[in-house]
Amino acid sequence: MIRVYPAPHEPYDGSAEETPLVKLWYGLLTDCLKRGSERIHLFLSDPLEPPQSDQAMDEELRLEIEAYPHAFRTFTIRAYANGAWEDVMKPSSKMYPAFLQRLKVMASFSLAKRLPIEQGRFRYALGDALYEIAVTVRVLPDGSEEAMVDLPSAPVPFARQPS
């Protein structure tokens, strides 16, 4: 079953579909579709690299980076349009798990399982247009996950139900 998610047009009303994270997702999708982006890539960048041997690094910081490399990564969202990748936003890396989990919910993935590669689809209504969006989430060798969201170039035809 492919779910349809409407673009939000009203202020936050306290429902699960209108949380700030969901609104951020909807805003990202709306912006990328309007700009004609082909893909959205969500990932954590490499951890901070230790400085070259001629530079000094605080020993505590070096040990902390080695012990918790994921804590020193940067969450990056970039979009592919017109043959080039462009950074759209760099939210706090603490938002990455929630952002990725929301994408998995929208694409009807199981949150209980962690498969090496998962693929799914969902539909996103933007005005009178309906877009079918493909999602791929994969687990990287270091245990982190990255997501690729494929955006269609044109909406799918559909008939609106009378209200």
C-alpha cells in the first residue's frame, strides 16, 4: 500500500502529522520538487579527521573521537539538480535518527528490522499534483545508514475525491 502525504498548509495543530520534524520534511520535499531536483541524499559526513602530525590535538578530544566517531559527524542533506549536488541544509546531527525514521515511516519500512538495503515508495500531494517518490535506505559498513530519495520529474495523474 502506498500512502499519500499532503503538503501542510495550516499551522501546527498538535497531531503527529504536523510535528515540526514532519513539517521540515514536507518543506524539504516541496522545495526540492519546485526546484526540479532529481534526488535528495541524507547522510552523516565522515567524523572529524585528526590533525596532521605537525599539528597538536588535545589528547582527550582525540580519544573521544576514536571512542564515539558518530558523535562528531555532520548531518547533511543535499539535492541533485541540473547535473550538480547542492547542500540544502545541515541540521544538527542529533536530528539524523529522527529524520531517517520519519522517512522510513513514510515509505512503509519496518522499524523493527534493519536490512542492508530497503526500498519503498510513497506519494506526496503538492497542490493539485501527486508525486510518487521512491526511497532507498542502506546500511553502510560502519553501521550508520544513508538514504536516497528519488524525485519524479512529473506528477502522476490522479482524480481528486470530492470532499
